Amino acid sequence: MNRGNQHLQQVLGYQFDDLELLEQAFTHRSFSKNHNERLEYLGDALLSAIIAAQLFEQFPEGREGSLTRLRARLVKKETLAEVAIEMEFGPYLKLGGGELKSGGQQRLSILADTLEAVICAIYLDSDFERCRRVVLVWYDSRLKSLTMAADQRDAKSQLQEFLQSRRRPLPVYRLIDSPVAKKSVSSDEESKFYVACQVDGLLNEITAEGFSRRAAEQAAASLALEQINVSS
């Protein structure tokens, strides 16, 4: 790693007994056969269980649909990457030469996967309860900002329900550009997806970007909702 293990553990808020688990969690498949993909698999399930249980306790009156939407917001790749960026994971990543040259330290998908792997590493090094406490510290500010208000529904769902309630056609999303269409991906800007959204009642298409097609569509739906509110 580019910086000391001790500093990294301070950032994580957890001291490892088995430092090999920590090393593996930050090792991308492009660097070594002993990479973090298996850890990602279990880390994803652990995170979902931790967040689901916390939301269940935090919102005793919350209905299944609302709790599911809140959990989806907290465990999606974009949120995981944000948490990893806040803890400055980039310099610690062990990447192969190609990934390193193409900006892998800043790639959101790699950062998100690494966070899942770290969650699993902490669980394997300790137990579920200790892992749960550490993860909830990472998510503390996000959990405190949550409410059960109706606007917690994702933008695409809100837009669809708005149009359906007025018997208007559903929005049409169109992919404009994506990383697959580019010859190389060397930065976050080049790894973005760009979509257009056509909404009945709006003269022009709404365009937006995101680090996944889903995120770009959500951003476009959010902009469309803003324009509808202004024009209605």
C-alpha cells in the first residue's frame, strides 16, 4: 500500500488482528490472484443486512416498500463509492499497471467494491456485531439525515407516478454515450454515462450524466421533476 497500514486502520476505525485480510481487501484482481472479489461478495450481503436491521430499528413505523427504498439508497454503488472517497481509499488500492494508468484509484466501481471487501474483512477478522458497529459509524451522518417522507422515493419512480396519475405517457430514456463506446477510460469524466429523457409536456429532452446508466437516468428524472414543478 502507498501509505502505512496503521494510518489506514485509524481511518477505518478498526484494528486488524490479521493484516493479510486488510491487504487482500484492497487488492484488485489486476494486481494479484489473491484479490478481493470473494470478499466483495460476502461484504455486499453483510452491508445489506446491517443497513436493513438499522432501518428496521430506526423507523418502527416504516413500511416494507419505504424501508426497501431507503436501503437501496444506502447500499447502491454510488453511495459506497462516496463513503470510500470520504475515507480516501484511493492511495491504498493495489492495482495492476493498466488499471493504475487508466485512473483506477479514482474509479467509483473499484472504490465501491473495495468498501464491500473491507466490510467482509472486518467481519472475518472479528464478528458480525463488531463489523456492524464499524459500518454504522461510517454511515452515521447518512442515517441521521434520513426521513420516511414520500420524497425519499427515487426520482424515476416519482416521475413515473406523477405522469401515471395524470394519464400521460411514461418517460422515455435514451442512452447518448457510455464508457463502452469510448476507446479508453482514463478518468471519471470518461467513465460517465450520458442519457436523455423525453417527458410528455416538456418541449426539450432532459440530458444528464452519472457513473452508471441507472444513476444517469435517475439524474435526468430528477431534473425533469424540477421542470415539471416549475411549469405546472
